[in-house]
Amino acid sequence: MIEILRRYSLITLLLLFNITASADALPFLESVTSKAQTAQASKESYEHQETAPMKWWDFLLDLPWLASLNKNSDDIYEPSFNAQSKSKVPKYTIGIHPLHNPKRLFEIYGPIVDFLNSNIPEADFILEASRNYEEFDRKLYSGHFDFAMPNPYQTVVSLKHGYRVFGKMSDDDDFRGIILVRRDSGINTVADLKGKAVSYPAATALAATMMPQYYLHTHGIDVNHDIENRYVGSQESSIINVLRGHVAAGATWPVPWKTFSKENPQLAAQLEVKWQTEPLQNNGWVMRKNVPAEITNKFAALLFNLDQHEQGREMLARIPVSRFDPANDDSYKPVKTFITTFIKTVRPLD
């Protein structure tokens, strides 16, 4: 009841301001009408005129207490269906590791969440972003997510925190590290990086950090002493740091690099992929072990068949990936082997 009264009070206040402003602006409007009879202003010019009522509305919309009513969250994706239609069903949180910044991540994975909600009416799926790898790791390892798509290293670690693997991204050949340099950098060999800075998304990014560091290690670079390692928070940031000359080289993996090149061809043309690693298993899909099997089975079936219809193929193309495949804990044994080798030869991960 208090909320209803507050809303009606707000509407009344807005109407009073509008009526007052309109009365004050009457001579001005009559003048405009008169001039319009002799010469018609162009549509663009008319649309940019700021009348007195517009000023009042702008003033009201700038008030903090009113602006707060339109405040958006960077962390929670709101599905497009009617929220009331699922108000009484169990909620399941979906987490995607920081492949992109939150806004970009919602644009890419939000339609998939909408699709799941539309086809599983007995569940309410909510996509939740994380601002960086550290935040995602904290949520994942505390069991905050019901479903999640971690990178392969996070996938392996999550098995110790109440999760099991049920799927993965396809296109394993794309899951490799790449090292970018500016075309005008003069860097031709790995040895040229000695004494210089290299950017990575995060210390626990497998394809975009660990695999490139292992590559450098096997090509004569002591990554703990010969170079400066800069963990810059996201794939895009690693690319931009190279572009702006803040670092001599930057590591990422093919998916964000393809996206960046498509959306910024002139900027991407200033960079080149100088080295790339061998591939490993792609990002996994995990679920908490206490999620009902019926929900998991429907979730998985919809996910694994996205490539079978036009709507699903459009969603996959945004990622981009050809499809999602079934998988299990054993699918990531090669990743476990790589992590063991990395820890022994390159650096610790804890």
C-alpha cells in the first residue's frame, strides 16, 4: 500500500509540473505555431528545440531519487519474459567466467538464458556476471552458481567444490593461447621480449595466460624473472594494452581475438598473432551436484541441440562456437596433466 501511494504521489507531482510548465510556455508555443504557418521548420531542427516543458522534465529526471528508479545493475541479467510468470518456481543462477566485460557477456549469453527460460517453465534461470576472474572464482568455489561455464582450469578445480562436468564448448582447436604484438614493434623472436612487459587477462586464465606462459617457458623465457607479467582483468584489456603500446606483447585466445578483429578491423590490423600454443579441451559446463536431475537433463538437452535450429545457431554465432557437447569429469584429464606440469615448471597457482 505504501508503495502504491508513493507511486501515485510521484505521478501527481509530475502532472503538476507539466501543467505549470505548459502554461508558462504557451506564448512561446503560440509563436512557434504562427511561424509554422508561413515557413515549415525542418524535422531535424524541430526535434532539437528545447521547450519549457522539456526543461522541466529534464530537471525532474535528473533528480537523484527519481533517477534511482531507472538504475540498472551490471551484475544481474533480467530475462525478457514476464517475471511474474516464474515468481513461484525455483531459481537457478548461471555463471559464465569473464570471457568479456559484464555488458558484453549479457549481450552474448542473455539470449541463451531467455531460451532456457522459455523452454523450461518449471525453473527460473538467472545469468550473473562477474567483474573479474577473482570474483568469479570466489562465487564458483563457494557453490554460489547452480550452473556455470568456467575455463578448463576452473572446471578442474570446481570438482573439489561440489560440482560435476556435464558439457563443454566444442571447437577444441580454438582453445589455444595466442600472443599478439604490434606490427611496428620490431619484436621478431621470443628472446626479444626479455626485459619487457606482457599482458594477460588473469593469473588463472588457462588459454590466455597459463598456456602462453608455458610456451614462453619452453622457448627460453623465465617468466618469473625475464619479463614483467601484467594481469589486466579481461581479454579485451589484454588486447588493448598491446594496441596502445603499454606492453610489448599481450596474450589472449582466438575467440575474443576474432570478435575484436570483426568489430574493430582497422585497430586489429595494427596487431599480429606472433605465436600460438598447442590446443587443450575447451571451456566446460558444470552443475552443482544437488541440482535436480530433471532440471539438469532438460538444461543439457536444450544446450546441446542449439546447433540444430536457426535460432540456436544465431546464438552460437555470437559466442562464437559451433556447438556445445556432452562431457564428464574424465574429459578434462589432459587439462589436469597440463596444470600439474605447469605448476612444476613455470609457477605456482595458489
